[in-house]
Amino acid sequence: MYLKSIKFVFVLFVVFLSSFLCTSQNIKKLLKKGSIEDKVFKSTFKYEPYGNAIFVKVLIKGKTYRLLFDTGAVTAVSPRMVEELNLEIVGKEEVYDLGNTSKNLNFVKMDTINLNGINFFDTGAAVLDIEAVKDFKCTGIDGFLGANFMRNAVWEVDMVKHEITFTNTIDAISIPEDTPHAKIFIGYDGTPAITAYLGNEKLYSTMIDYGYGGGISLFSYDFKKLREENADIKYVKSNGGSTVAGVYGDIKTSTTYKAIVDSFKTGDFKVPSTLMSFGQFGSRTIGAGFLKNYRVVLSWKDRKAWFIENKIADDQIIFSGHGYGIRLENESVFISSISENSEAEEKGLKINDKILSVNDVDFAKVTDQKWCEILSTNRPDKVKLVIQRDTKQLTVTLEKKVLLSN
């Protein structure tokens, strides 16, 4: 299944990085403990693309598992993997997702993980019931290959060729002269973050996150400050908020914005004009939807990220749509957000309208499998919605329109 839905963004932050959280020393040691084969190596392999997500295969105790490549999280495995591999629970920790929803999770240690012939040792992992989250279940993945696993090597990610290269030394990677780079700051769990600027505003702890399928996502108050600097900035406001997949279920945000921004930079890397999102998530994030335009090199040892232009970005930025978001609740689909000046707003759709059908496709009872099919299907330019509002049934036809362009 090739997932194209905007809703399906891998927004998994298994450990919230703020230093004030009471993280046990045992878990901190576990997440820092891993190591790699003591030899000179350079390994390149093709990964499985899935929208903007990266799936890789690893070998553990002779069994092959399919994991999400996720620099924005610690490594995580499913309870099924724990049972199959007979892994011992070595500790518990309170962890958080983007909605700041917390839960105590078990942690395990895997003696050896083999990636493309190279062995990684003593990797700590959270035990996460991935199938309990509908959107993650759609992918059929077994877990997450996280930043604590990656911190012991240098990584080059090429989303144009669908290739990953990893090596024990930065000297093995070809980086052109004058390639822009930024200093990265490493959380105790290995997650890499940068300090950035949005206009004149300094932004700390902006995560480089290949586990998030969107582009650059910042806080709502970052957008407020940006507008104070530039009142003429073009943007679209969505009321009610979008719905995204978190560790413990869907996260409902309130008001979100999309804007065309040309004043974002980190280190000596000035980002070209790009479409950015602003909401109320638990972290600032640079996701795979933006990183795919670059051959990115990450070195935990050198504490640097290089951004090698890999794809000439289109000067024309166009954001179009029908102007509504959806959520699944108790096998029913509801309107979760409405964008201002969209067809959805103009035709009178309201948040919490229940969708009974779309283009004569029945939405009356949406199973997990049907939800996966909905997420994997692009909306056509014209949609006919039959909705229920209180005791009334209404039919609304919407045309896709340009909501934002430069």
C-alpha cells in the first residue's frame, strides 16, 4: 500500500527530550549503551519507500523484521517481537508522544541487530503495541529503528535513489565543498536536533526526523512571531485542527496554519522558499517531506548534519485541496478540520459532521482495513459528500481549489 494521505504522518516521538523529565538512570544508560562492529566498513542498501516514510529490513536472531527508519524516536519493537525473540524486560519508563500523552512502557535490550551485513550490539528498545494505533497498523511494520541505534555510525540518506549508506567514518562519505551544514545537538536517547532561525526568532530543539512524513512543522506561537515580523506573509488557517497518528491514538490539534516561508535557516543552510506547517504539537520538526529534496548526511560523532541539494525544488509552490480533514471514531468518519476560504467552508461543512458516503462509496461502517484503504487513496478533484448533521442528511459537492501559492 502506497500511502499518500496528508493525515498519515509518522509523528512518533517515543521519548520526549526535555531535560526536566524524570528519566531513570538505567534507561538513560540503556539508550546510550549500544555499539557497532569494530571494523572499517561502508554499506549501501536500497530501502522500501512508503510515501515519505522509509522502511528497512533488519535481521535479529535469524528472523527478518521490517522497521520504520526514524531519527526522531528511540528504537521500538512490538510485543510480538518480544515474544518471538524471547527478549527480557530490563526496565520501565514514562514516555510521551506528540500530544504529550504519556504511558509507562517496558524496555528491552537486543544483543545483536544486523543491518545489511553489519552488526549493531546492545540496542535498547521500547516495547510499543504498534497494531493498537490504526494508522501504524496500516503499514504492517514491526517497529522503529531509532536514533539510539543510529548514533554509532555516519548515515547518508538519499530519498531520490531510495538508498541509505552508513559507515564508521565521515571520510567515507563524499560531501562536496561548500555544502551547507548545521550543528546537531544529541538527546540522551540519540535524537538529533538543530538550532534554527525563523526570521529573527531563534528556535531551539528543532528535530531532524525521518519518521515524520510531513515537511517543516513548528509551533503556533512561532507563526505568531513570524507574522509580527512580516504581516504580508501568505497563509491558510484551518480551524478545528488536523488529526495525526500518535503513539496512543489520534491526536486532535486545535488551530493550524500553513504558510509559504523564505526566512528559515540553520547553521549556514538557508532554506529556499517552502510550505511550512504551524500547530500545537510537542516538538519542532524537520520531516522527510522536506528532507527528501536533499542528500542528508548525519554524523553523531561530528555533531553535524550536511544538506546536499539532490532535487531541484519547483519555484512555484501550490497548496490545493477541498479544505477539510477527517478522523475515525468508533468505525465512523467525521470532519475534523475546516480550512478558511476553502470549498468546504464556502459550502457550509462543519467540524464533527459525520460522513456517510464519499462519491457513493459507503462510509457507514469503516473497519480498520477500510480506513487503511481510505488513507491510501488520493481524493479526486471533485468529491460528493453525504453527511449527517444532527437529524439531517445533507449532500455537498466540493471542487479542489488552490488555497495557497507564491
